[in-house]
Amino acid sequence: MSRVRDKVAIVTGGALGLGEASARMLAREGAKVVVTDIKDEEGERVAQAIAEAGGERSTFTTTSPSRAPGSR
């Protein structure tokens, strides 16, 4: 199936649980997936797993306040 082929999906909370499942499903359906979460290591793992499974493109972006521009 390719319901979202060539679309970009931004999945917040995509590092674990329902967010991770959603990110993986969207990638299987052909979307380019952006995974965001405050859990950096887990989010990177999900994005990498999507890429290794043949996802067209998958990236991770942190939403951790401590890593935001201008934070101390």
C-alpha cells in the first residue's frame, strides 16, 4: 500500500509506544518520516530502524528543552 507515498509525516512522541508504531506504519506506507521526541537515544533508534527497514527517508529531531537553541 502507498496511501501516504511522497508525503512528509511529522510524528511527535515518536520514540516509544504508539508514536513509534505510528512512525513505522507511516514509513511502511511510503511517507518520509520525521520522528520527534525528548528521548534522544530512543528517537534516533526508531529513525535508524525505519531507514534500515527500507524507509525512504527518516530523521530524528529532539524536542528536549535542554537541547533547544539558547538553553543553558
